[in-house]
Amino acid sequence: MIESRYGEYGGTYVPEMLVPALQDVAAGYEKYRNDPGFRAELDDYLKQFVGRPTPLTLSRNMSRKYGFKLYLKREDQAFTGAHKINNTIGQALLAKRMGKTRLIAETGAGQHGVATATAARALGMDCTIFMGEVDIERQKMNVFRMRLLGAEVVAVKNGTRTLKDAISEAMRSWVTCLDDTHYLFGTAYGPHPFPAMVKDFQSVIGREARAQILEQEGDLPACVVACVGGGSNAIGIFSGFLKDEAVRLVGVEAGGCGIDSGKHAARFQGGSKGVLHGSYTYVLQDKYGQISDTHSVSAGLDYAAVGPEHSMLRDIGRAEYSYATDDEALHAFRELGMVEGILPALESSHAVAWAIKNAEELKGKTVIVNLSGRGDKDVYTVAKHMGVDI
Amino acid sequence: MMISKGHLRLSEQFDRLRSRGEGALIAYITLGDPTPAESLAIAQTLIDSGSVDVLELGVPFSDPIADGPVIQAAVDRALKAGMNTDLAFDIAGALDKKVPVVYLTYYNIVLQYGIERFTESCRAAGVSGLIVADLPFEESLELRAACKLCDVDYIHVVTPNTGPERMRKILADASGFVYLVSTMGVTGKRKTLSDSLGEFIRRGREAARQAPVAVGFGISGPDHVGEVVGMGADGAIVGSAIVDLIRDGTSAEEILAFVKTLKQATRPISAAVNKT
């Protein structure tokens, strides 16, 4: 059996109607996760369709400028432009084996939506994406990309009309179509078995990165850094190094306008233990348990709760969690572009920002930053912040 | 906060109705909708109507994943009006509870208040039962134990896709009543009820043994109430249809007239009249 808890965190806090559905998903995952045929098919898709392995790039100019050896795990080079596709291909292949013909998913910035729509098309499945009305307005290009891939995009008009509400609406919709539909959850969060399953499908990042750094550097890195929204790219790369106790693992949350402003998504700074969307973990909430509105310049980190395994890794001291503000992330976005010629996603820019901020401490060390996605989707946002009209 | 006398037991209320050959009308409103003070007045009006047998009060949670748009909007209104868990207990305590009052909420609300503090506050405020929409059986051990200690009925929810074995396991310690969800989906009015509802009610009754079963989700008017009671349910739960009236600022008289028609549909004589 796959563990449904990470210490005290995780669990299955969902309406009864979803329990049999999640049990089916868990049973399907249990059945196929070590099945050689399934794994071979997944590996083939990851290689031929996604373009794995992604490179581990030594960032020469940044290293020279900041005095530590910076390696970038290039998930921005995965097909569709982010690590999300690792999980969508995995779950879509699983869903297909379980006899499902349709995928539904939530999306914030649209990356998971695009990756789900892509997987659906590639495997000949139908696809519906739930997206908050506010996010649809902010991410028009990704919405159109999804439609070009044949996905139906449903505008979610309730609550804050962002990712949180898109997840709620996808869950509400799933119970009406359980027979033929798989809910392809996008991050290492939510009710069991999603945190475990998404981690599994993202752990390819960590396996590759560990082998690559050993080959290229002949040694393990001092530090591995990743941004943390729900936490799937972070848990994916961390998983490769969890047993290497000497490797420092750093998750970087969205500090938004600063922790004191209250406008942020740093659950480990201002949050407390609670339940949202099926999982018990650190949540931004008021004293009565009402979920707080969050803010981040990067939609992918703009969520009120963090993956349950991260809460455990923090408790046991295996990983540490910091944050970068909007301004720091925007600076890192431009810096990596100007210095190295790589525009990172604003999400990934938070991890880059942490490394820049801590350059002194990292001096002479080897650091891997997980570049979870590319920045093309963010150029409008960045232009706006620069006061440039494009 | 008023200290209420020993609260009415759900089992006694259902027994009384059974002896009269009636089903229970369970009316739902969201506490704090449109404001805390107005929802207290509406709750008391419903209790005093003589038509409502059990009053179900929603304690708002910002992200109600089991609810449809009507109740989501009610929750938004309530939270904007300053509703919170302390006020929910104040309101429940202040009500003259001539009928049993139950709470419906989500687990994070209970958790942040403190499980024992929540159930003790239920007892103190005279809340007879508790429904937690996102707490499945496997995760509910601690809360069920706390409810038992405080003599608050933990009301189990079962759904059409709850298999027979699982249903028996869940309902082994059924108390108060069992909440049968009529259909796969969320709360909200529906034109017709599911064809397989009769069979589901029969399964629920069998697994619940002596505990009463009440049907909710999609029960929009007297016809549906009559239908589910006719199919053997001990009660019908009407939520969104009442919340709709509150949203529209409908007068107390009109709301009372509506619940009266709902109550009439729980009585065997009206079922007989409807059939002719």
C-alpha cells in the first residue's frame, strides 16, 4: 500500500462521494506503478515526446558573477515548457489503462492545463480544463493554446475566481462523471493518492539531476533549490537527494509583496496547520479556518496550501523553506536573462532569486536550481512591471 | 450567550414523527446569510413555523467543495457580513430550539476551533447533531469520539457510489439520522430526482438499521419531498430552494408558506391526495 500520510500531514479530507473515486485511482496506481509494461511506455513517452532527459546546464556567467557554481536543471526544456508534462503524461497513461476516456484538470497560470490538454491529445482522450475567470483574463495565450489542443476551457466564476476555485470546481465536476473521467491533479497536493503519485511522476527530475551532477561534477551538490507552490517540481528534484543527508534542500515560496503586507503565498511564514482540498498541511487561513486570499506575481505559486510532504520535510529538518518576494523574483528573471541568456518562468525565478540573495553563503559551493519552466508565458507580466507596453 | 436547556434529541423527534406516520422536513439555511442577525431571525421563524422538524444550520467555510453555486454564494454573503464560528454558537445558543438543530460545516472549521472545544460548544449551545461535508469515515475517528462524549449525534453521509460493504461499515454507529445524498453531484435544485433513488434509499435504510434516513441534494419542492418520503425515507432535506428565497429577499410570510407546502408533502394524507 502507498502511504497516505507524511507524518501527521496529508490524508483524504473529501466528501464521501469522492472516496470511492480516489480509492479507484489509488488501486489503479498501485496496480500499474511497478508494472514493467507501464513503466516502459511512460519512459518511451518521456524520451520521445517530452524530450527527456532535460540537460543540467552549468550556468557559467552566473557562476563567475556570483562566486558559486550554479547548475540549472532545465525543466524549461521539457515539451510544453515546464515540468508539468512529466506528471500529465504519467497520469494520462495510467487513466487510459484504467479505462478512462476523458481528463479534467484545474489550472492557474495555464501550464498544467496546457500539459494536460497535450497529454490528452497525444493519447486520444477528451479534455476539460477548469480555470478561474481572473486567470483566464491574465493568461489569454495559454487559454488559446489549450483550445488549439482541443480542450474545453471552463471559466470558474465563483469565489476568488483563481486556482483555488478552479480546484474546487474540478472536484465538484468530477463526481458527476466518475465512470469515464480521470481528474488529473496538477501538483503534489490534494487527497491521497495524488501527493504520492505526482511525486512519483516528477521524481524523474531528481533521478536525472543526481546522475548528471555526479557525471559532470564528480560529486554531489552542496545545495538543491526549487520553488514551491503546491510543490511538485520541488518534491520531484528533492526526491533524488533525500537520502544524501549532506545535500541541503531549499524550497522557496512566494513572498509576494512581503510577509508583513499579508499579500503573499508563503505558507511556512504566515500559515498554520489546516485542511484544504483534501489535505492536512500548512495553510494560509484566519483563526476560524477561512482560507486566505493569496498573492504572487507568479500564478503557479499563488495557492494557500503547500504539499503535505513538504510540511513533513520541514518538521524533520530535512528541507528548509524560505521565500522570495515579487520584486526579488522579477529581478532574478531579468538577471538570468541578461547574464545567462535564459528567461525562466516567474515561478522558477523565485528559486534563482534565493540563490542570488544567498550568494555570499554559497561561495565556492555547487548549487542546483530547478528551472521548472520557461519564461515565455510571463513576458507580458514582466513588461507590465517594467512599465513597458508591448 | 444564552445557556440552553438540554437539547432535543434527533432520535426522539424522528420517533415522534414516525408514530404520526410523517416524514421529517429538514430545512437548511446558511448562518450569517444575509447577515448574522437576520439569519438568527430567519432560523427562529423557521423553528416557530411548526412546519420544520429539524433545522440544519450551515456554519460557513470559504471553500465548500460539496456545495453548488446557490450555497456557495450564501457562504460568500455570510463571510462578507462577518460571520464566524463564535457567532454561529451565539446564534445556536440564542435560538428557542423547539425542534432539534444540527450543524453542517467543513472539517477545517472544526479543526481550527478545536475538536473538543467545538463539540463542547455544540452541547452548550444545544446543537443536537453535526454533519461535516468533507470528513469521510476513515478520517472521522477523533471527531466521532468527541461527539459521543458531548452527546452530539455525528451524522454520517453516504452517497450513491458508497458500496454495500462500505455503507455497512460507515453506518455501524449511525446516530441521529443518516444523510443520504440523492445524486452524484453537489447541492442545488434539480428538476427531477434520480431513477435509482428508491433502490438507494432501500439500501441506506437496510444499512442504517434503526437509525432514520433523510435524503438531501436536489430536493427542490413539495413534489420531491413527497417522492422521497413515499420511497421510504424518514426525512427530506431542503437547502438551496430555501437559500434561494433568502437571497431574493423573500418575505418571512412567503418563506413560511413555502415550508408549509414542503411539510404537507411529508404527511401521508397529502401523498394520497397528490396521487389522485
